[in-house]
Amino acid sequence: MVLAQLGTSISGALARMSKATVVDEKVLGECLKEITRALLQSDVQFETVRDVQANIKKIVSLDTLAAGTNKRRIIQQAVFSELCRMLDPGKPAFVPKKGEA
């Protein structure tokens, strides 16, 4: 149930960002606030949420993007990659070996 609400909240935040006429720092900030709120309501640690938010802001530097780039797509990719990075343990999964106790 919590994961469904989290997914709905993040999808809603990205959808509202996509509907914005102009993507600027204000729209990015509102989108990140909604994602942050959703993660905190889902009992994600504050430090992890803070790191995710900072990394997304670092990836999506709207000032340095070229004029013809699709800012919405870049923001969506940054959110996706940071959520995947948050869930990745960083080490390979345990593989049992046959014949060992």
C-alpha cells in the first residue's frame, strides 16, 4: 500500500511538472518538494532524501543546459536514476554455493 502511494505521488509530481508551460527553477523546486514529501511520508530516512534531492539538483543544472534541450526529460531521467541509485545496495546479491554449509 505504501509503495503504491509513493509511486502515485512521484508520478503525480512528474506529471504536474510536465504540464508546466515553462520549466524553470520554481517548477523544479515544486517538483522536488513533492517528491521529498512523498519519500518522507513513506518513512525514507531524512539523510537519504536530502542526498537524493541534492544529487537531482546537481544533475539538473537548468542554467547550464543548452537552449534546445528537453528539460522535462532530463529531470525525469535524473529522478529515475537517483531513485534507482537509492535502492541499489552497491554490492552483489548473496549466491549460495552447493555443498557448503
